[in-house]
Amino acid sequence: MTLEEFKALTNEIIENAGNQGELSIRLEKLTENVTNIITTQQTQAAELDKIKAEKETLGKANTQLWLKLGYKAENTKHELKEEEADFSKLFNDKGELI
């Protein structure tokens, strides 16, 4: 139900205040739509809570993973050793490339 439909329905209720049959029909439509809106809102709220809980769980797992990786990286030191290149192995006695 859109806002315009809601306003039109409430205006019809006001106009038919003396006609019990029409009033009952309009109020039933209104009750049905409000019930659907509330049900949808409750479903969405429950889904949002579920997503927030999953996000929190994933955030904690991600933090734990980073802590594990960071801990191992701190304990493992890789040092680069500079070595002099020995190009003599690439050439024969005549100076030709092997």
C-alpha cells in the first residue's frame, strides 16, 4: 500500500462513517495492510540482527587471523644476503659466452 492509497482509504473511511458496511470493508483493508507492513518490518529487523551477528563473528575471526599472521611474521626474519656475482663461470677461456 502506498502513501496515496492509505490517504485515499482513510478519506473513504471518514466519508462513509455513517455506512457500517462500507466502513467495515475499508477498515478490514486498512488492518490487512498494516498487518503486512508490521510483519515485513519484523522480518527485516530479524534479518538485520542476523546479519549484524554474522558481521561481528566474521570481524572477530578476521582479527584472530590477522593476529596469527602478524605473530608469525614477527618471529620470522628474512635477511637478504648480498653476494658478489661470479661472471667467470659464464665465459670460457677465450672469453666467449658459454
